[in-house]
Amino acid sequence: MAFEAEKGHLFSALAALLGALLIQIGTNLSNDYFDFVKGADTEERLGPARATQAGWIRPEIILRSSLLVFAAAVIIGIFLVLRGGWPIVLIGIASVICGILYTGGPYPLAYLGLGEVFVVIFFGPVATLGTYYVQALEFSKEVFIAGLAPGLISTALIAVNNLRDIPTDIKARKRTLAVRFGYRFARIEYTLCILGGLFIPLFLVVMLENHWFSLIASFAVIPAFFPIRDVISGTSGEMLNDTLAKTGKVLLIFSILFSAGWLIG
């Protein structure tokens, strides 16, 4: 029976991982399409090339692909719903809808300056709590707090992306927080998101007196120094693409170390 339970937990975790990946891919494809049709992605784009903007794939194909990927995520979600019930239904529906409305619809989240809110919630506590719930069938305060760490560092990715795109976003009337409040705000936002995420393991240890080994994630502060230095020093434009890549590496390193420390105890 114990073996069957462990197998069920493993399948649930893998299904949650696959479902999350599909929703992320669907969201990226959707963003690719809607940013192009709304005029945010033009030949003046400073970020890495996108398939629609670069003319590699027709817009309608990108849109259909995003819908197919979201449909695949829903199919995976059926298994998770059988495992976890209505909480998974709510998480799944909210994730897909927000993935589409991030840049789609009449009031896209990213164009209203709500992109960071979406990312910190769905890339943080929603992702971690959802994955935990389909295995343990209960929610946890510790997991919620832990989820804020990847959520905040993921938000730093959005912050540096928006910092880079201020000139083109202004033209496209994409009112990100960086556009609304300016370069200085975006640089401070980025730094606080990185440092806030790295602070979470220490907060868990001090406040909950648990998960001491998760402090090994603090070593991610070393590679984090370089992108923070780039942003604070005033780097702008296409040069921030390198900072974006460095930030992604910090997120990966931190997540691996944090997860390993959490598992150790």
C-alpha cells in the first residue's frame, strides 16, 4: 500500500509538472500572437526575436498552436482533478484564463501594469501549492511562503524585460509598471524582487524553525550579484537581454538548491 501511495504521489507530481509546462508554453505562444497583433512587437523590438514578429510563422498558426497546447494542459488536468478535486479545477481554469488574458482580450493584464501581480502569484504560491496539494491533498502555510521565492525571482524576469522595453511599450500603449513609473522604479523593483526571493529561505528558518538546509539556496546570491549590478549600473536597451538570461540562470540555480535543501530537511 505504501508503494502504491508513493507511486500515486510521483504520477501526480509529474502530471502537475507537465500541466504547468503546457500552460507556460501556451501562454508564451499566446503572448507571441497578441503582442504582435496589438503592435507591441514590431521591427523595433529590442528583445530576442519572436516567431510571429520575425515572420517565421503566420500569426494564425501561432494562435491555433496556443489553443492546442492549452487543450493538452486541460487533458492532463483531468487526471489531476480526479486526484485533487475542485481546488485543482479552480487552479487550472484560473491559470489558463490568466495565461490568455496576460496579453489577450480587451483588457490584457500586462498592458494594464498587472503583469507582475500575475507572475508572482501564478509562478509562486499557485504553482507550489498546486503541486503540493495533488500529492498531499492538503494545503500548507510553509509551502505558500516557500512559493513566494520563485514567484518573486520570476517577477524579476518580467521587471527587467519591461525595463528593456520601455521605449517600444510607450509607442504600443503598453502601460507596464516600468512605463507608468519609469526607469528608476523598474531598477528598484528588479533588485527588490531578486533579494526578496533570496530572503525567503532565511525567513522560513527563522519564523518556522524548520527547513534549515534550504539555506543552501542563499548561495544563489553569488550569481545574482551580476545581473543586479547590470541593472543598478544603468544598463539599458538590447544589453539587458544578457541580464535577462543571467536572471533566468539565477532562478534555475536557486530553485534547484532550494528544492534540494527542502528535501534534505
